[in-house]
Amino acid sequence: MGSIGPWQVIIILAVFVLLFGAKKLPQIGKGMGEALRNFKKSVNEVDDATDITPIASKRSDDASKNEVRSEEKKDA
């Protein structure tokens, strides 16, 4: 009962053809494909934009930058 058999798939496809018509199904498939493509593209862009540097290393980098700035001010 847990898996979908071939007869259930055929019945589902028949219902889709009856609801939308044979001419409309390729347009629906194309629209769904474009939507998935855009979704994957946006997910990859978000992954590239996020900084995954650990917080502890960020703090040590910030501290070392502050030390360099304070030494530069002393020299000036």
C-alpha cells in the first residue's frame, strides 16, 4: 500500500489529460521545468553569497586588523 504502482500512475496521467487537455500538458511541463531551474539557480546564488567562515576566526581576524590600525595611529 505504500508504493505507487503502474496502474495508479496511468490513472493519475489520465486524470491530468482529462483536466488540462493534451495540448496544455507540454506547456505545464515547460513551466514547471523553468520554475525548478530558477529555484535551483537562486539556491546556488544564495549558497555562493553566504560566508561560512567560523565566527572565532572572524573575531581573531578583526582583532588583528584593529591591532594594525592602532599601531598605524601611534606611528602617525
